[in-house]
Amino acid sequence: MRILRSSRYVWAAVVLLVTAGVAIVLADPDGSTADPADLRAQIERRMRTTLEQVSPEQHNHGGHQIPTTGGAEPSVVCGVRVYGYEPAEVKTLAGVRTVYGFHLCGVAEPQRPWDVAVKLAGPVIVDMAVSPPGIQVVEATAETKYIDRLHEMFPPRYADLAMKEALADTELKDLRRRYNDAAGL
């Protein structure tokens, strides 16, 4: 009789645990709900990875000539700052459609110091709704000044940030370290 009572309690505990597990999975099926700080860090990683996977030739904006070494293609090393994303109320990385931010990338040629490396920088929009993500860099045209182009492409709250803020000090230090590693310095 005593064995039956204890096994009832064990089964009741098992049922409660399974029910709790199902509730958690239904509330967050892919396990990707993140607090805002973690979501921003995930977006920064995706933005950085996206920009670093683009070849130096595809980064050729602003009239920069990417040097060819005749051998292996130099790597691109980037630092990023996320100004914001849309839709702003999303809780998962999968829900992010558009990212507005800043990028500073260096083309890491072998043994070329950072100070003389080709660099690409400026406000950037990353379209995460497509695969691979699309990249739009704010650039002036013959008809449109840079600041006007920025206001055409960025929502006002992010355009204001883009006029004032670039990389955080910690991101810049990390970028320089990763560049030196990539350039073999």
C-alpha cells in the first residue's frame, strides 16, 4: 500500500514537470526570446558577421580602391554599432527585419598596419529580411548631399544618432585587436 502511495506522488511529479516543460516550449518555441540587451548583442554579432563575410570588392564604396595582392583575398574586419532595429518591439533575432547602425571595416592585408589600411566606414542599413542579408551604405551622390541622403535612408531618431555617434571605445579596441590578428601583426 505504501509503495502505491509513493508511486502516485512520483507520477504526479512527472506529470507536473512535463506540463511545465510543454508550457515553456509553447511560450518560447525556438528558445530565442532574449532580453533587450541580449537581443542587441545578437544583432551586433549578426551585423558584424554579415559585413565581414562580404568580399573587399563588395565593400568598395566611397571610391576606395581595394588593393589586390595577387594571392589570397585579404579579409575584412569590422566593428559595428547598432542604433536601432525594426520592428522595435520584436523579442527575437528572427523577428528583426531592418538594422540601422554604423560600421568601420578595415581590409586586413598581410603585415599592413591599421593606420595605412583601406577603411570603409559610415552609417549602414542591414536588411535581415533577405538571405543573405542586404547591405546599404549611406553615400552622397552627384545630386544629393551626404546629410540629405542620411535623412532619406534613416528614420529621424537613428539619423540623429548617426550624426553624433560612431563606435564605442570597447568596440574600437576589439576591432583593432582583431585587425592586427588578421593582418598577422
